[in-house]
Amino acid sequence: MNTKYWMYAPGEKAKMWDEFYDKGIMGLGWIFLGNLKKYKSKEEIANKLQEYYDTTKSKMNSVDANYDFANRMSIGDVIIAKRGRSEYLGYGIVSSDYYYEDKLEEYKSFRKVNWIKKGLWIEENANIIIKTLTEITNKRLYIDKLNELMGIKNSLDIKTSKEMNSDSLNSILYGPPGTGKTYNTINKALELCGEDIKGKSRTEIKELFDLIVDEGRIVFTTFHQSMTYEDFVEGIKPVEPEKEGDPLIFKVEKGIFRILCVSAAFSLAQERESETTELLLDFSLAYDQFVEYINEKLPSKENIELTTKNGGNILVDDISSQGNIIIKHPGKSKTYSVSKERLSRINAAFPDLSKVNNISQEFRSIIGGCNSTAIWSVLNAIRTKIFSYKNYNRTTHKYTFEEKEQVVQSLKKEDYNGKKGKAHVIIIDEINRGNVSQIFGELITLLEEDKRLGNSEALQVQLPYSKDWFGVPPNVYIIGTMNTADRSVEALDSALRRRFSFTEISPDTDLLKGEISNSFDFSLSTILETLNRRIEKLLDKDHMIGHSYFLKVNNIKDLKAVFQNNIIPLLQEYFFGDYGKIGLIIGANFFDIIDNQTEESFFAHFDDYDTSPFIEKKIYHLKNVLKMPDEEFINAIHIFLGQKS
């Protein structure tokens, strides 16, 4: 399980810190909720909070804190204690599951913590998250900073600035089934992302892989016959109506590859920001700081007033679960939602709000239909109040996809020159099972290294649905796998083959260690070698059997299961029921012979049809290997290997 990192406030103004540190615990308030384990969902906690506070507000921060504390936090997670927005107090490791102490008064929900270090470390930017409990696992640079600042040990050993290696941008691992192609794509993807996996266990490698997948830097997909360009690049998809009776509408949605390319291009933009990029990113930080300010004010039930362009006032009613600012006019119940994405576009278009004369007309020309009064008031408040986003730490900030896309759309071709960015990898399992030409479309040309953005021969194409200009960033890697038993390399689209490097993954008997038992005169490597020599003779090397089927074989029971569930079904598929050839590979002792001799009266009478060719025909049935006695199975293996006649 991945180690998670949590920022935690031990009571208001950290008043419980000394006591919690001495007792080796951490606790949450909200005692009216009772035992948090009785709530089956976040919705149930939210309902209880709304009932207690007599409000319709979502209370999502409180909901998340209680739900995560009881259900998502794990033994081994790192807890960082803090006070306010500028002081770190210490860190520890969670050492117990959630428990409830009903007899106590102020705090009843607890976990035990092995507090490792206590002290005082100052956050110079004064931008520590204000919530009681917040997971920060995905803020990798922030964690690195805390590791260094506080001396946190046993961290995730995160690497952030490694050079990408020189491996091919587009590669395909191919070979027969069971050779570990998919297994190797995980290792290769991590290496491309700059991670050192030497000496790590498979569990550690998989945890690291999952962490980077969660970041959006690695995407895994499988091609199949129904996969389309619309799934991979972009397509027009129906959008569910907001309410019953509304007409069905369609919109252009981005496919998995284009989404990855946006994320990759955004990382390049962050490497050396242009003036436009800096403006967009700074506004994102300012907006989030404004939302934090509102969240601090909302519990006090004081009116949060914003000034309109004509000198009037409107009120901030709430922050939606999507992070939008909910506005209403004094004395009115109708509310309006102001989204970060639309506000950012207005911010970029109008550097000086005082020069906007007709806000309704001018704003609508940028973002379409909107409540221009609400938009102007919120943007004006962000610009004129005390929010200094220059003090906000960009490297730990999490940007939405819409913000990333807005930054990427502002980039020019020259903005990609000389930049590397963080590697982004798409793994395409079974790449040959889809119609590759149809799925990639015009992207096939853009995949070439010299056609990537930032290179001398860089190309962009106008996409058919959105009409956007699109190119592939230089830090996007494609790793495909191909099962040669399904379709040979030569059958793959020639245009694609020219743009990919191919690495053959063959059966590796060296990975199969030793004998099943000292009492048996055969080894797993000998069994696999014998199978593959015979298969290659009767078919070809593309249909050999991989070593991975045997990796977990520790005894005769395991070996029987591999033969019954893997080897024999593959042979039946390869030879389409030709039991003669299957017999030539594994031997007669894996078969039962049925009806060796047949009476002439066995068949129904049908004129003078000659039944003599069928009278002595042998019928073969494959045995159920799992039901074979061990001694019989071992003898069959010896005969299969030619060690007995």
C-alpha cells in the first residue's frame, strides 16, 4: 500500500499538540458525530453536519476530514502537525487503526501515532493548508521540501529532476504469450519517468507506478476492435441534460492521448514560463487563495460583500463542491455560479477592469452567456483585496485540466524549443488488436521524433472535430505491447512500424529456478524448453510459450494447474483441435483413448454408405490434469521429456 502524507492541525491553534505528542495519539473533534465508523458514506456524514449546523452548505472540508480519518488513513502514513498557516510542529507515523473513546469529553475519535520529531519549522510563504486534515500525498515537490526542512525519514524517495533517458519515443515490446511484456512496460515507463527501480521489490515498483499514474503522467490502455479515433484523440459525445426535459446536446470531448499531451505540454510550460503562462498560473493561485479566504469567513455567518461596477453590493453565498463561487443579490434567493475557468479567461482578456464600459457585451464576447455583474465583482475583489499570489508556492499547487489546457492553448511553437519537461507515458497493451491506422489517424505523422513540437521539423494538424491545432510534445512516450501469437509484427500497419522501435521479449528459462523437488529428475526450464522446441517445429517461434506461466510453480500441484489452465488451452487454440499435433508436443499420456474398436451396428443404417473407415478410428480426449494422481502426472512428464518410453 502507498504511504500517504497528511497535514494535520491538533486542535484550534494547535492547543492539543503537547498532549497528543506526549500520549502518542492524534484526535478529531466534531464529537456530536459520535463513532465515525457508523457512517457508511460521506453523504451520511454530510447530512449529520448539515442537520447539526442547520445549513444546506456542503461542509465538504469537514466531511472529508472525518471520513478520511476513519477510513482512508492507514497504518504507516506520515502525519505532519502544523499550527496556522506558517508553523510546522512535528511529524510522526500512524501506528493504529481508528478507535473511539466515548467516555472522553472534548475529543473522542483517535488514532495512535509514533511522533518522531517535535520542534518548530517556519513556512516562509505562510501558505500552509488551513483545513484540519488534508492529504498531500500528490504534492510531491512539497513533500520533498518538508523532507528537507524537517528531516523526515523513510520518505517516498521521490525524484523530481532526473534527466530523461535517450530511449526511443515510440517502442513496442513483442513476443509470444507469457513472456512478461506488460510486466516490462511498467519498469520501462518508470525508467522513462526518471525513477530508479534498482533494488526495489515488485511491490515497491508497483506502488511507485500507481503513484505516477495518479499524477496523470502514466496512462494505461488496451486496444481492441471497438477502439476508435474518438476514444483516443477526440470525438463528439452526447452530454446528459442537467434536468429532465432539456434537449440532448453534443460536445467535443478529448480522448486519452490528447489529455496526456495537454498534461505533458503543461509541464513544459512550467519549465520556463512565458508572460501569458505566468498570468494564467498566477491567477489560478490568486483564485484559490480567494476561495480559502471565503472558506475561513463562511462559518462566522457574517455577510461577505463584494462591490459591483456601479457601486452596489452582492453577497458570497457559498463555495460549491466544484470550487465555484456562489453569488446572490441582497434580499434575493436566486444564486449565480462563478467558475474559475471562465473567470480566468476574463482576467486574461481585460487587464484593466476600469476600462470595461459595457461589461455585459464585452464579457459575453469572451465567454458567452453569463452574469456579468457577478463576474466583474469577483474578479475585482481578487485583484483589489489583500491576496498576494506572489507569495503562493506554485510548485505545490494542483491545477485543473481546464487550467492546463488554457495554458497550453496560449503556447506558440517557439515556446517548446529547448525544453524537456517531465516524461509522460502512454502504455498501449495489445496494440495490434485495434485498427491502428484508424485509431491514430493523422497522429501517425506527428509521432516521429523530428515532427514533435520543439524540433526543427515540428508539425501541427487541425483536428477534425474541435478544429484546434494540435502537435505532440517531445516529452510524450508511447510503449506498446504485441502478442505475436495473435498477429505477427509483419502484419502491423507499415506506416506505424516505421515510427516504432521493436524489442523482442522471448521466453527466458534462466528465470525458472531449479527443480520442482529433489526427488524428481526434471526442472521447469527443461519442461519449457521442450515445449517450445516442439511448438516452433510444428508452427513457429511466434507461438512459443512464455516463462511467466511457470514463475509461481513451487510444487507438483502448481505444475498440474499450469498444464490444465494454461498450457493445454494454448495448445488447443494453436492447433484448432488437431489432437495429433498436440500429442506430438505433450505425449500420449495426457490423453484418454475412447472407443478404440466399434461394432458395425454402432451406426444407424444409411443405404450402402461405407462405415469401415470409422470402425477402427481412435478418439482422443485430453485428460483433466488436475484429477490425475500425482504419480501418473509425474510419469507423464517424464515420458513427455523423453526420459521414459
